[in-house]
Amino acid sequence: IKHFPGKPELIESEYVRYLIFLQIRNYLLKGDLQLPIEEETRLAAFAVQASLGDYDSDIHKENYLADLKFLSRRTLKSEDIIIDLHKQLK
């Protein structure tokens, strides 16, 4: 798509929302988005939640993001922020 909708929740098609998610995730992986790292980690936390579901301490053990790629410029600090944000998402 050329432009991302301001309110994706207004998109009725689940399939279109999924395609937008995939496109944003690819932008994060390639580093194509011109965003501050705080916004990138927030989007990455949403991507983690969409992929893995709500945070569950029984399932999501330490370093559960080690094998997942969601950011092009990944650091331990950004990973910790993503985990903290993932814990808050429902």
C-alpha cells in the first residue's frame, strides 16, 4: 500500500490488516522506517505480541526473543524494552 491508515482498527478486512502488519514488520527488519528507536521498539513489541500472543511467564522464559528477529538495529537494551512492552500488551 502507498499510505498506512491512521486508524488500522477501522479496516474491516482481517486479511488487509494482516498484510499491513507484514509490511510494517518487513520495514522494521530492513531498517526502512525513519523512526526513533523508541517507536521502533514499540512497533516490534506489537509484532512480538501478534506473533507470540500475550505474555505468559510460564511460556516466555528468559531470552525468549533470542531466536526472533524484529528489528534491524537490535541491541540488548532494545530487546529488554520490547520484553517490558510485551508484558504490558493485552
